[in-house]
Amino acid sequence: MALSDIRVLVIEDNPINMELAVALLEPQATEILQASSAREGIELAVAHVPDVIIMDIRMPEMDGITALALLRERDETRSIPVIAVTAHAMKEEEAEIREAGFDGYVPKPVHQDVFYAALNQALGGNPETK
Ligand code: MN
């Protein structure tokens, strides 16, 4: 799948971080769905089945790890690749994120190259190619 044909769902509670993610995705994606909470994100994922999900970890009400578990429980969403995005993860938290079964991990502040590499890898591309 070409990186330019992707339909992406971004789940992020912080408007500035959402804006950044959308700006990075705009040249790459044909459709960008936006959710400001995990619950809304799960609803959009079920309704639209995007090619990939960018998921903030720290969100009020429901965190990204819980949301991932719920996505994996549902037939419609279980195989959608999900990339975690989180601020300065402590070692323990980073291990927890990896064990949760995310398809990629991008630490904040988000660097463009890391972001695109994670996206490419999650979509089955070669992580070495940009
Ligand atoms: Mn957050």
C-alpha cells in the first residue's frame, strides 16, 4: 500500500498535538479522521475501519492502552495497526506500551522521521525507507 493512499485515525486529546499529527499526515493520507477521546476514537474505528490508528497514551477517562485492548477485542478493528504516541515515557511505561501490543511507538516531542518510519513499518513497509 502506498503511503499516500492511507486512511488514518488520530486519537489525541490535546488540540496542539492533534494539529501536529494532522500536519504530518496531510501530505501522506487521503483521509484523516480525528477523535479527541478514546471512546470517540473506538467509535470512529468501528465505523470507518481506517488503515492505521495513531493513538495518544495519556488521555482522560480512558487511556490509550485500555483503548487498544478494546480495539483488539472487536472483529472490525482487531487487525488495524495502532501506533502509540506518548510524552517522555519512563522505562516502565515504555515496556508496558510495548507489551500492550502496539504496532509502533513514537515518543513526544514527535520527530517527523520517526513518525513516518513508524507509520511505514506499521503499514508493512520497510522501516529503512522513507
Ligand atoms: Mn494526551
